Amino acid sequence: MARESFDVVIVGGGMGGLNLAALLTNEGKRVLVVERSGPEGLGGRAASGKIGNAAIDNGIKGLILAGTQDEVYRRIGKTMPENVCRWTNSGEVHMGGRWRKLDDMIRGSLAEFVKVYVDTAKNWSFEEIEQLDDVSVEKFVTERTNDPDVIDFFRYMGWLFGGTLSVPHDYSAGMLFYSVKKQLEHLGHFPSQSYWVKGGSGAIAGPLIEAIEERGGEIRTNTSVSHIVIEDGRVRGVEIECGDRRVPTELYDTQRIDAPVVVSAVAIWDIFNILSEDDLSPWYADRLRHLHRKTLNDATLTYGHDDPDLWDHSGPRWVQEGPVTGRPWCAASLEFSDEPGQYETTFWIQTGWWEKPNLFQMREASHKIALNQLFDDWEEDIKQLFPGVVEKAHWRHRSFGPATLIETPGNVGRSLIDIEAEGVDGLYLIGERTSAAKIMGVYGSAQVALEASRLILERSESATA
């Protein structure tokens, strides 16, 4: 049987891989996407499931409207899914044992707020903002004001953009202001609400899959890549596992698929599952290993309700320090159900690689115990701060998975890897926040895919010429 060949093989069917595949097939490239999970895993951490008629996200997905995902859709002739948001970001924060309205904090210190926040995002260039990549939000703000409300507001911003980092004021000021300026540029006004996709975040992946298949691309799920084939410093394709195991120790057969371009769209912490460090320069392999440790894990608690009086739906809530957990966490109400009057309240919290529970050590009993204790203590937090939400819920959903690389000073911008792998022609890495990703989450994946598409197409045209 003749060996298969494609122009591009993309390993990983998350948002980065699907965005890139849609862009490249739109330009006439023969693209194969291989995803180790089933069809339900397409979209990766932006995938969605169902409980009854309610959509459940694979973690929390409040999107930043920064224009990049919209640009992918525009190029492939698709329309972004509907926004179901019914509130703005003008919610409340729980600090010092009491609730405080964000609008009141801003109005009470308007002049200082404008000086530190508005003027920076509006008047600084992107190049000037990138000089803040390795400056913490806390340092940036306290050097410009001693107003306690403005300082507290930026600590809240650290949770918003850092996703409830364990130390929220350590968030990169460059990343924060780049995201704000990008949204200001795209929206024409300062960002004032989050974006929640009707049907759950997985709805974003559907049109991308359609575009790939309509233009002759191929997506294979339940397909595991054994390794990326590299010979003499150049990509040659991939080896995929095939066949069935009759006993647990049996080795899979492998099948070679040829391609002059291979893109790793798996998360950087999984990179050495498909890429041999023997094919890389020792310093580059060491750099990848260093980066892939800097992870945050995302714990999510979601409850289904039909009593609108259980929750103030005017905006999200940020808790600086849970009364039992002692951790910062966030909460929001979402209308993801197809039934009128049904809604869900979602709470999310992150843990770092340095503490328990750590996703990558969940085979160890101590981490399993720590995870269960975290959820138990967290529910006690919620019972104290939001009476009735836990007790009157029709259903509960708990999840724990990878979130992202931590976006602290020294771990953003040029500190990250480039899309083009060092020392290997034809190998591209887009799996988790490269130096091209200046925005977090889905819109960051789209930003990287747009840049990777440009690079791949330019190299292809150069080779043809």
C-alpha cells in the first residue's frame, strides 16, 4: 500500500490546531489533523459537553474580544457563534472581608484610575507596552499611585487576566495592557464585558471543522502520534500508532505519513510525548523542559439552577481570599441552557505546578487527597458567601485540568519559544503560548495560528520559487 502524504500534518485538534488547519486548507494546502481523543475532544480545552439541556465547558471560557478569532472566521468565510452574555464586567470583589462594587472603586478614584489604566492602554504603543512584559502589575501600579482603590482594582485585574493566579498581583503588566489595548483597538471602546458562546465554548470549533472538511482537509480522531519523524535536521512526517492491543504490554504497530511540514499543536507539557529530544539541540530541549513546568491547573465548580433570586446576575464576582480555602477565585452566572429560566453558576480557581493538587502528579495518592479537600473546602467558601447556591442546585459538575502557562514576569513575550522550532526545518510549535501569543485563551490560540499560517505559506512560496 502506498504511503500517505500531505502538505501539512497538524498534531492536536485543539483550538490552535483547528484554526491553523482552517487557514491552511483555505489556501489550498492538503492538511491532516490528528487528534488522540475522540470527536468530543476537538477544541481541546475549549470543548463542551452537556448535562441535560445545559452546556458544560471543559473549564471556564470567558473570551477576550481581541479580534484574532474573528479574523480567522473572516478569512474562512464563517460567522462567529452568538454571544449569550447578559452582564458587564462591573461586578463586585470580596476584599478585606467585605464586598465592594468595582464601579464605586473606579468612580471614587477616577483621576488616579484614568492616569494609571486609561492613559496607559490608550496612549502607549504596543512596543512600549511590551517593555512591561517582565514587570508585575503590582510594581507597575504602586510606582504610579498610592491610591488604595486603584491598587486593589489592579489586583482584581490580575485575577481577571491571570485567571485567579495564586499570587494575582504577580501577573505581567505587559500582558495585561496588551490585551486591553488589543480589545480597545478591536472594539472601539474599553472592554466592558466578557464573551460567553451560546451552546458553550465548543461551539467555536464547529465552523472550523466544517471549513477544514469543506476545503478537502482531513481530521482523524482516536489517532495517536508515536513521534514526529526528523532526519538530518528536517521534518519528514509522523509515525502514528495503529492496530489493537490484545494484552497491556503489546506494542502498537506504526504507520508513516509523509509531510514536509509538521505542526505540534499539543500543549508544551506534552511535547516530548511526540518529539524526541535526541532530534533537538541539547540547549533547546532543556529550554522546552524548563517552560513546560510553568503550568497552572484549572479547577471548576458548576451548579444548575432555576431560581433567579439565588444570584445577582449583574456581573461576575471575585473573591480575594476564600474564608475556608484561603485562595482567590472567581464566579459568574451563565445562560447556557436551551430551557427558559435555567442558568448555571460557575466558579473557577487555579493551582500552580509548585503545590498540591498538581494535575501532572494525580497518580499519587497525596494529590488525589489534596484535590478532594480543595473541592470540599471550596464548597464551604461558596456556602458562606453565596447561601443557597450549593444547597438548592439541581446538579453539580466538578472538573480539574490544565489551564495554561503561568503569565508572570519572566514567563511571557520573548521569554517563550518561537513558532519555528530551532534547528529543525519544517517543524512548527503552536501548542501553548509561544512568543507570538500576546493574548490569553482562545484568542491567543487564534493569534498564534494566524502567525503560523503566514510563516508556513511564506516558506512554501519560497521553496516553490
